[in-house]
Amino acid sequence: MTEHHVLARSFERTGQEYDRYRPSFPQAAVDVLVPDRVTALLDLGAGTGKLTELVHARAEHVFAVDPSERMLAVLHGKLPDVTVLTGTAERLPLPDQSVDAVVVAQAFHWFDRDAATAEIARVLRPGGTLGLVWNRSTPECAWDWACGRVAHERVPVAATPDADVDRASERLPGFHLVEERQISWTEKIRRIDYIRRWHTVSAFLTAEPVRHAEMTARIEAILDADPDTAGESVLTLTSVCDVFLYRCYLV
């Protein structure tokens, strides 16, 4: 198993912690992803439903697909009306032309791009849309950017937030880009919860105890030293939410 696959599968061991500490997404991102109400929508790589919570009111029926049964159990507990299915982007457990829109949050970089886009095109109805979204650090928030460099120091380039943007900017087979948006947004987060948030990323989930403690100490040192966070129990975190909307032209 490659390092990329090990990192990807690390999320199968988490659930409640991911849901509690990971951020949501700004409403403006949802307006790009699903601008109009649709009949059927698929949240692919849905995890614990961080995005599903925001988009499920925009569809008559919502499917959530993820390889982690533990994460899907959390999603189902919050949104019992959503149909949860264990599966992967490369082998979707849905019939042909069964959904009007597919959304992917914080997960596109884990997919085999060509196989996944072919499967997404298969389950989309003619003219259906694919929306990609993720939050990432921005250099304008220096302390968060520095913490991100700690967490992603040993992560393969293809599995970093910056690489997500690069891959989404590429032409996707069978799709054309309709809209691209960068949305700056701010949230308040307790310092302890901010640190625990980093503990839910793949680099921490797969780290040996000594390495885990070392990275945690480095993040704490950044927070202790930066004038915007030193001595603060509640942090003001500014992030960028990247949103890409594609339309399928395969019929």
C-alpha cells in the first residue's frame, strides 16, 4: 500500500472527533455548489456530513458515499433522512444517471482523478454538475499557515491542500469549468479545539506517538509566539474556501 493510500485510509479510524473539530463551510460556497434546488444530490467523500448538513435542504433526496462506516454512522445520526452508502469515488454504488449534482468536500485529492470523474459522469444526469470545495490556510493568517506547514511537512505533495487547488484547476475529463471562487471567511475557535482539529488530519492520524507529540509541541510553540494568538484562549481564524463548479458534457 502506498503512502498516499495509507494517509487516505487513516480517516476510517476517526468519526466523532472529526465531526466535532473540523470546520464547516461558508454559506457563499453552498450557493456556488448547488445554486438551485435539485431532485437528487450525491455528497461524495461525505465523511461525517460537514457539507451534507449545508446542502441537504437543496435536494429532494441526498445520497452520502464514503469508505468509512464510522464516519457515515455519525452522519446518519445527524441526518437520518440521508441515504448513506459505503463506497469509493472510483466505484460508486449508484445507478447510471441517478443524480443531478455531485459535491465533494476536502476529499478530491484522495481520488484517482480519471477513474473518479468517469464514475461521477456516469451517475450524473445529462447536464449535471460537480462541485469541489475545501478550506485551506492562507498566508494572511500567519500563525495558521505556519501550523499547516508543520502538519503537511511529510505529506506527499499530491495530498496537500495546495495540491487540491492545483488539481481542481486542471481540466477534468468529461467536464467543463462553470465557476471558480475563492471565499475568505473567519471563525472563532478555542485554542484547545484548534489543536485538536490538527489531530484529525492524516499526518497526525498516521504519526507514531513520538512524532505526534513533536508536531503538537511545534504547533503549541507557534501559538505561544505569535502576537495574534499568544495568551489567547479563543482564536480568530481566517481561512480561504476554494470552490469549483463543473458541468458534465458527457451524455
